[in-house]
Amino acid sequence: MSIFSFLRRSPEPSKPAAVPAPIAPKEPSERRRLSRLRARSGTRVLVIDDSQTVVVALTRMLKQNHYDTLFAYEAETGISLARARKPHLIFLDIILPGMNGFNALRALRRDPATQNIPVIMISGNDQAAEQFYAERIGADDFMKKPFNRIEVFSRIDRLLGPDLIPHRPATPAVHDAQHVPR
């Protein structure tokens, strides 16, 4: 039988399709059942990263949760924004053009206007992450790239105070380099 003969053949009557059983609604996942604290709407977050992709991804996540976002692609501009706009939280990349994230963090910690703003350092560079842990210069947390939505918000949630605004912990997770035993 040729292909054309096969295609011209009338189809055999089809059997009625079986009706699938109704699907029982799934239980919400454990993560969704837990009540979580969320920073209140209007929380100001500054993202300092030279990657447009990272800035867009973070600001999109934050805006979807009603946070006000600011961003800078280099440390100097980020420090100026932090002084002028007083964000409640800063995400600071380690590898930046010009001044790096470590020096930017030192500048933020030395300035009375910005010294109490919580800072989450971010980096995709394994060596930079190791250097961060070795230097211990006053960041409140560290997040490795690539990151996901759950990680971003769990890091923010750890810093929330009773007013639902991020605060520096009384005893920071990361201590000053002078106090780290060698």
C-alpha cells in the first residue's frame, strides 16, 4: 500500500475518549503554608551591581513585592544614593568597576549617615566569596549568584525588625576583620 492510499483511507471510527477522574486539589506545599514575615510595602532597597541583568532581576522581584527600588551600576554612585536616599537595605556586588564592593562597604560603614544600613553582599565569583569570608568587614549577609526569588526574600526576612523593616542585627553575622581569630 502506498502512502497516498494509506492517507486516502477513511479513518476507522474512534472509540469514545475515557473521561479522566477528577483531580483532587493538592495540599499547599510546606513553604506556602508557613506564615512568613514580609518587609512592609515601601521598604527602600538599593541594588549596586554592574550587571544590568542582575539589577533588572532583583528590582523586578522587589517591585513585585511592593518595595521601592534604587539602583547604581558602580560603587561611587551607589554610596551617593545611599547617603541621599537612606535605603532600608543595600544589595552590594563585590566585583564592580572602579571601587570594588569591599571598599564601598568600608565607606558605608565609616559614614554615620549609612553605617547602620544592612548590606547583603552578592557575587558570582568563587574567589570573591572566599575573600569576603576571609576579610569579614561588616556585611550583614552574603548571597551567591545565581540566586533565586526564595533566597532573595529569605535573606531579607532574616534582617526584619519588629517594624517589618530590615535592620542590622545587634550581633552581625559577619564581624570586623580585627576581631576574627587567626
